[in-house]
Amino acid sequence: MKRTRKIILVSHCILNSNSKVEGLSQYEGIFKEIVDMLHDKGIGIIQLPCPEMIIYGIKRWGHVKEQFDTLFYRENCRKMLKPIICQVKSYIDAGYEIVGVIGIDGSPSCGVNFTCSGDWEGTPSKDDIDHKIKDLKEVEGFGVFMEELKKYLEEYDIEIPFTGINENDVYSSLKDISEFLNDK
Ligand code: SF4
């Protein structure tokens, strides 16, 4: 039987760009270049759930991290992650290697190196929107979903390296992802 016993966890939209907020996708369907890299190395893929799609649906606006930083959102991220954690634990206990997690930098949910932040609330009137767009900033750190994933893994003493694809220009991240996978 052919298998490398190597697996990676990837943000949902890497394999399904349809889940992204309308207007943000830079590839059709699958981020083929990333999948090709994983295929070349024989690394299996576990697709993480898309928390924003599940909770807010496809008609959602873009949000900032502060808007998702609620107990409800975090608890639901954990619920979605439970079947993933169970699979990861089973693989690791059986000697498989989970080589990493690839998230989406800039996302309020799936950011790894940076996420988006702002003082956003209220109604979307023209003045409000202009003010909110000006207030939007990138800040270092994980999005809410990735924070919950990391915490959940740590509860089982599982350490996995995380990296992210830059949502502003996904193709600018190909070299970084290739280097991340170099020793895998
Ligand atoms: S970055 Fe995360 S929350 Fe946003 S579309 Fe991708 S999987 Fe969904």
C-alpha cells in the first residue's frame, strides 16, 4: 500500500474559493498551485471547515476580528473543530505526521501571521462605511478560528507548525509555502 503517512490541514477556501466573501477570491475553485505542491510531496489534505460560511452564510459582509471575538463564535469554532481534532489525534497516535496547518493571512478567522482589525459596528450608511474602511488595519496574530484550533491542539499536547497564505495576493505566498514544505 502506498502512503507517506503525512497529512496537512488547510483552510477550507484553499480547496473551495466559493466559500470566501464575495469579491475576495483570486482563483477559481481550487488553489491549484498549492494542491500541486502537496501532491508532489505525497501529502494528504484535511480540509478544515469554513466557520464564516457555516455561521454567517455566503451573503455575509467582510468582518474584522473584533466582530468574531465572541464566546458564541469561539464555542462554535470548537464544535466544528472537534471532528478534526479527533482525526488528528488518531493519526498521530498511529504514527502519522501532521506536517502543518495552512491558514489565510488577513482573515479575521483563519489568519496566522496577521489578521484584520477595526472598530466596526453599527449600520452600513455611506459615512459609516468610509469611516470603517479607513479604520481597517492588519495586525499581527491569529484569527479567531486559528486561535481556537491551536488551543484545542495544545489541550492534547499536539504541536503543529502553522503558516498562512497572504489573502491580499495569494500568489505572493507560493515561495513561502514552498519553503514551509521544504523539509516535510
Ligand atoms: S479564510 Fe477561513 S473563514 Fe475565510 S473563507 Fe477561508 S476558510 Fe472561510
